[in-house]
Amino acid sequence: MRCFTWLTTSVLLVLAPVAAAQQGATTQISNEQFQQFLREQQEMRQEIQQLKAERAGAGATTQPSTPATVPPVTAPPAAVTQSDLDDIDTEMRKLREQVHTALPGTEHLVIAGDAAVGFVNQQKTNSTFFAGVSPIFLWEPTDRLLFEAAFDVGISTDTDNNSSTSFDLTIADASFIVNDRLIVGGGLFVVPFGQYHNHFDPPWINKLPDDPLVFSDGGIAPGSQVGIFGRGAAPLGSAKLVYDAYVANGPNLITNDPGAAGSLNFDDFTDLNNSKAAGGRIGFLPVPSLEVGYSAQFAQVAPSGFGRNVDAFLQAVDVNWVQEVRPLGGVVTARAEWVWSDVSKVTYDANGKLGFGPMSFGNNRDGGYAMLAYRPTLATNEILRNFEAVFRYDMMHSPLHAPGGEHEQRFEFGIDYWLTPSAVLKVAYEVDDKKVGQDQNAFYVQFGIGL
Amino acid sequence: MSTKTLAILLVAAGFTAISGCGENTQRSSISDTQASAAVPEKAGAQLWAENCSRCHNIRPPQSFSDTQWQAITHHMRLRANLTGEETRKITEFLQASH
């Protein structure tokens, strides 16, 4: 009940300034104002034509006569130059654009996104092509309001060779600019936990064809969640502080699957209890090319009726450095993130009815990645400038006595060729090392594009 | 009051203190300017290069129209934690570079 009261208060606190500021911030115009714009535009067009006619007439009448007989002060038409007419034309174009951009409609609706198609040949599975498209819709009805919607459309084949198509909503939120340092919003949003999901996973940004273990399906970091958020940034001299906070439904604890009990399900947006997840991230940029951050999220994750509360405390640290290094002749990118996921100790299948219990353990997992890339942007050869070499080490540890427990590490080497700033062809080879399961080295080819 | 509720309230208070919640956009712009008065102001082109390239290759200004850039920089302000001043300068630069 206390949680519900707090949430209601939070929503009201968020919506009150939104509603108040909306009255002053709207940029829509009435039909009368629009008609007035059109009349003004028509009047300006007539003035231009009149000026052109007067100038042509003046030129025709004054050229034959002797200039000495015409005092300079009595020749106003000659004062209107082609430059003046160009200026008026420019003003008209600006006015026309202002009128059209102020109209309600699709002018502030942008459809962007990304797409990828590729091929993977992985040990112990059949080789396959894969493809996916991820459109994003941005609608900005006013300068302060933004609506976003995004989804992933893809195809996949599971380990039993069953093919399926997928349609996953990843973003459906509304946000409001409170001031220069704060934005508030709510809906289904990408959780600011670490940097990967928020910044690096689109195929035209990710320099390798697959995701690090901790941020992939079955990983330990949250992706999108339903809730409310506030985020912003503030300058600190020449440095910068960035901050995010959110309250969301949070992940659900898997309790009855013998192969996954104790893991967190981040894909189920329905909350299975009355507790909410609270989290955030704080980042610091001492210089523009370097960002370091710390993220945390706390939630009670047991479904109602499980019998006891189970805490899940997630933490992450991240660093991202991108710098042109002249002695090396190009741009170096270094990224690393580490995630800890601690689920408190609890007994699963306590009465043995599910066939795998009773089993008691605390599911404390961790993992991360470190990536290094180099692109010779200062090379004189244009083709060479478009190549980028990438290396990534990633790993994830989960308790070996827990269902699905594994110690896995991977070494991935890749070469990218940038066709345009947002279109890339990637080739990569991944060396896999598992402690429990069989190693699955993989060869990838992928074309990624940002639209 | 539970520890969790207290923690959430502390986070909210921190946000309010940092962001100056309740100020209007104009006032916060002034405070931004005052806060950064000791360091040279950056132009839109520099902010565009610094902030965009930290995550991805820079998209040329010709990639989108003026109104599209406005929505996209609004989206990137949300996604990349840009300040309002940074967003305005980057948008003006992109719109002027067509």
C-alpha cells in the first residue's frame, strides 16, 4: 500500500509540471493564425512582384536618358538591388518553413532505426543466416515533449531447429523536458543500467556481430522496463556529470523451471508482485572523450505466492574512451563494463513437487567485457581509412551448483569495413571456452546499417 | 519509513538539488552559462563532434532535414544525457550546415 501511495504521488509530481508547462510551451497555432501567415506571405509576394516591376520599369526609362539630368536623390527604384530581392526571398522561405513546421501533422515525426542481415557458422549447431529490422518512431509535438516507439522484428532458430519470427516492443515512452538539466518521462524505456543497451547495441554502432554475454539474451543486465524515469546532465567546469534514476516493474524471479530457477526474467514486463525496482546510473566525463559510470538496481523479485521475499541487487561499472591518437594514425576505442547480479539465498521447489528440489542457493553471478578497436582514420589511402580492427574479451560466471551454472569466456576478433558512417560490413571469429558445456566457436559475417 | 523509501526520497532530493527543479528553461540556461563561465564556451560543431563520436560515427548534417534534426537531437538528448544548452547548439549547427 505504501508503495502504491508513493507511486501515485510520483506520477502526480511528474504530470503536474508537465501539464502546467504545456500551456506555455505549445507551438501549435490556430486556424486564424495560419490564415494570417498565409495573408502575410501573399502580401510579401505581391510586394516583391511590384518591386520587380518598378525596377524593370525604372531601368527601361532611365537607361535611354542621360544620367546627368537625373538627380541621385530622385531615383528610389534604383536603390532596390538584386541583393535586396534575394533577402526578401530568403525571408519568405523562412516564413513559409515556420508556417509549415508549426502546423500539427507529420513534420516532427521521424522514422529512423537500424537493420542487420548476417550469417553465422557456430560449432554444435547448424549454420544459418539471420536478419532483423528495428524501426524507431520519434514524434515531437512540442519543443518539450517527445514520444518514442521502437520494436525489433527478427527471425530465429532455436536449438531444436524450430524456426520462429519475433516482434518485440523495446521502447514506448513519453518524456518531458523540465529544464536544461532534467527530463522526466514514463513508459517502456531502455533502462540506463551500464552503457551497452543504451548506446552500443544497434548493429551500426556495435563493432562486432554479437552481444557480450552479460548483455545478450540470458544475460544478467536489464534491457527495457516499464516505469517512470528522470535523467539529465550538468556541467562541472570543463567536466560533466550525467545522472539517471528510475522506478520500474523490474525483473521476475524464475522459480519453477528446473533449468533456470534462480535466474531473472527481464523480458516479462508484467509485474508479478507489488514491489517495484528502483535504480539509476551516475556518470562522469572528466574530458569529452572519456566517460565512467556506476549503475545499481534493487528489486524484490519473487512472484506473489512464492512464500517469501527475494532480493535482487544489480550493480555495474562502465568506462568508454574514444580518442584520435595521432602517433598511431587513427582513432582508438576502448570500452569495458562489468555487471554483478546478486539474488538472495532461497529454497526452490521446497516440497519437491516440481521434481528438482528442494534446492537452496544464492544466485550470485557476474561478468563483463573489454573491447578494443582501432581505425586508421589518418591514413592517406581512402580504402584503408574505412577498415577497423576489433578485439573483445567477455565472460560470465554463474554458480556451478545452480541450474544453468556455467563459467564461460570468449575471445572475439573482427574486421569491419565502413561503407558509410552508418553502414558497416563485419567479419568476426569467436573462440569460446566453457567449463561445463561444450565450446562453441563461431564465425560471423554481418551487414549492419543505421537508417 | 522503510530504508527503501528513504533511499528513493534521497535520490529524488539529489535530482532536485542538481537540476534546480522548478526553474524555467530560461533561468536554467542562465545558471548553466554562469556555471560554465570559467571555461570557454564550445561551438555547436565541437559539441556535435565530441558527443556523437563517443558512441558512433558522426552522421553528416545532410542526412536529415531541419525538422528531423530537431526531433533526433531531442531523442539523443534523452539517450546520451546532453544538457539543454548542448542540444540547442548542436541542433543549430546541424540546421545551419545543410
